[in-house]
Amino acid sequence: MPTDAKRINGLHEIASRFDGMLIDQFGVIHDGQTLYPDALRVLAGLKALGIPVAVMTNSGKRAEANRQRLVGMGVPRGHFVDAVSSGEVAFSGLTAKRAFLIGKDGEHYGFDGISFVSDPHEAEIILILGSNAPRTSLDDYRRLLAGMDLPAVCCNPDRLMLTPQGLVPAPGAIAALYEEMGRKVTWIGKPYAGIYRQAARLIGNPARILCIGDSALHDVAGGRNAGFATLLVLQGVSAGHDPATLSPQPDYVMDAFQW
């Protein structure tokens, strides 16, 4: 099918059309390990134009951990207004005090005040914050979840995540499995509305917002659902894809996150 997206070579071509940017973290600014080559130049260019940036991420960790990650990777703190994570949005709305955690071994998610219990019978909810893939397969998770009937909250709707071993099942894939088993899942993060409302507030709710991401299913769909313009970058989970095959279609597409 033909692509509806306008192809651009760099963000400078359209930046002045917008008053604010919501930029995905993983797959756009960095690959989970290092910054993409032109990321700092893009953020500096937006700062020079006075365009505020909120960094968005479907991360089960709270916002502070993601702010620290960005700064630790070399992004100047003044280059973005703030970070907003699906974990932060989920934490702000939680009423449960005891949860069974599905996450990545050794990770601390910052859900202070929540008691994580090892026996699901003692829990009020399942919190799906991370994934142990590829060490733990989806079949392993199916066996783990088979005897549970708790409501679940998925704090990272991504179905795939970037790792040094390539793309592997992300928390969203685990949550989808649980939902397919007939259980109730509440989804928080891109492409759902709550994270976009929070991100837009962070940058002052400007009239013209551009959402930039590497996933049609999450970044483009979410931005469109929120009523914002969208730009898909053909890196991260969309690396090597023909933009004409992606759905939904973004307003703009470019090969790499560059100025």
C-alpha cells in the first residue's frame, strides 16, 4: 500500500511548525545502551528554537529513574523539560498495597509503599513492570500465570523490546498472554491516553504538538489517538521496515533521528 507519510531528511525541516515535542526514549534517543548518533544535536536544535520536549517511555520504572538514565547517557538536563513513564502514570493511580511482581530480575522500579509478595494469593493485583526475556520465555510466563485470577496492571504495553540479543518479548506481550487467558488487564502507557495527557501538561499543553517514535503500534497510534501530529523514525523496532507497510501511518517519516 502507498505510504501517506511525508518523508523528511531531518527534524529541522518541520520543527518550526510545532510548539512542543513528545519524544520516545528507547529506539529514538538511544538503543538501550548508547545514544543514537545525532540525538544530542536534535535536542540542542529544539532547545535553540525554544521548543519544549517531554521524553516519553513505556518503562515500568518511575520518572526519576528515566531522568537519571538520560542524564547518565549524556543528555544535558536542560535539553528536556521532564520524562514521563508509564510506570510513573501507573504508580500515581495505584490504590492496592500488595502486589505480585512480574519484572526483570535485579531491577528496582521505585514503587515505594507497595509490598511485593512472593505468593500471589497474598496479593491484590499483578503488576507487570518488566520482562526477563529471553531468559524467561512466553511459555514460562504462561505456566506461571496459569493458576492466577488476579486483576493485572500492565505498566509497559510494548510487545517487543530492544536488547543486545535483538528484539525479545516485552511486558506487553506477557500482559496480552494473560488477557488471552481470560483475565483482566489494565493497560497504562503508549498508546493509551493517560500518558499523553501527562506529557502534554509537562510542556504546558501547547497547541501544536509532534509525537516522535519508532513504533507505529505505540507511538503513532498513541499520538493520533491524542490528536497530535506524528513522526515515525525508521530505527529501533521499525529498523529495516518499509514505511508503506506500517499501520497506522504517521504524518511524517524519516530514516533516523537526525536534525
